[in-house]
Amino acid sequence: MNIDLQDKVAVVTGASAGIGAAIALTLVRCGARVVATDLDVETLEMSAAAIGERCTPVVADVSKREDMEGLYEMIGEKFGRLDVIVANAGVGANAKLGEITDEKFAKVIDANLKGALYTVQPAWRMLKPGASVILIGSTASVDAPPGMSVYAASKAGLRAFVTTWVKDSKGSGVRINVISPGGIDTPSLRKALESEKDESKIDTLEERSPLGRIGKPEEIGNVVAFLASDLASFIHGAELFVDGGMKV
């Protein structure tokens, strides 16, 4: 069974690398036209070029409402429609209780929680019945390691957004869901674990996994494509843990 997103228009935030880039690539391969956003101009343009002509890079800061409003104005003018929103952009700033600064708190909440709101709300009136909104959460929202309380809270907030937005949007025909990845082999994960200095940290994650490995970015892309498609037409208000069984 093929996932058909032919000529659907999608927005993917945080799309210059890792999970976001894999999501954008998968959606394009399924036939969608993708507007990929991020902050790093050079990396974003390189990623979009690698994906192909059906991927349009746009520099935008998800924590700035005016950036996102401008993004959707451009999409309306260029494509005349919007079918899929993937709120993937996010950051981490680890700090244990007693060491959480205002700066670290604001950095995470602005990008992860405010960013999700500004990714969805300015586009809401553009979405028609059958459209799909997908927020990228994290298994950290239910089982975070030490030092990640603010990140965990921001991702738990996405779950709260969805459970209420489903009620707010009754009758719209727009589906809203959360995907919560576990350990995925991305540059950001390896940087957070400092695995370039100690590969055993990756090994430890793999040993804990019921599948014996961590995930690949494209495996998240596949799930996003499914939820974006009509194959998932009755999935609404769900949180799907894509973690190789770690949450069990």
C-alpha cells in the first residue's frame, strides 16, 4: 500500500537536518510539495537542494509570530492551499533542578511550546477538511533523564495542546496528532550525548531498546507521511510513540 500525498502542500519546521530533513524528504517522495523552514540559511538551503525542486526553503523563527504569519502569507500566494503542518522545530537546554536559569527556560519554551502554537495558529484558517496537523513530541515527556525537566515539560505541553485543540476544532475536519520519538540517530542526539567522545552512550541506548537499536530519522518520516495521508483519516487526537518499544 503506497502513501499518496500527490500535490498536497506541507510545512515542516526545523527541517534543515535530522528528523525534520527526513520528514521533508519523505513527504516529497510521497508526492507532496514541501515548504521547509529553519534558522540556519546555509544548512537549510543545502538540505532543500538535496531533497529537490519540490522542496522550498524559507528561513523563519517559529518563536516569532510575525515570521510564521509571513511564511503562511507566502504559501497562500504561491500555492493557494495548505494541507499538512508538521511542527518539528525544537531545542534542548539541559539543567538540573537548582540550575535552571531564566535564559534556558525561555529558550526551550519559546521554541518548543510557543513555536508549536505559532506554527499552527496563524495557518488555521487556511486548513480545509482533510488537512493534517502533526506535532513532534518526545518520549521525554513521560520518562525524561535527569536535567531535562524543562524539555520534558515543553513536550508534555504539546500533548496538552492536542487534547484541547481536538475539542476546539470540532467540525473543522482537520486532524491533529502527536508523534513522540524515542532515541533517534541524529546529529543533535549525538551532540547531546557527547557520543563523539564516548560511543558507549549510544551503545547503552541500543542495549535498553527492546529492538536492540535506536531509530533512524526516516522511520519518523514514514510515520509522519502516514498520518498526513488519507490512510489515517480516522486518527485524530492520538499520541503515537515511535520508540522501538522503550516506553513499554
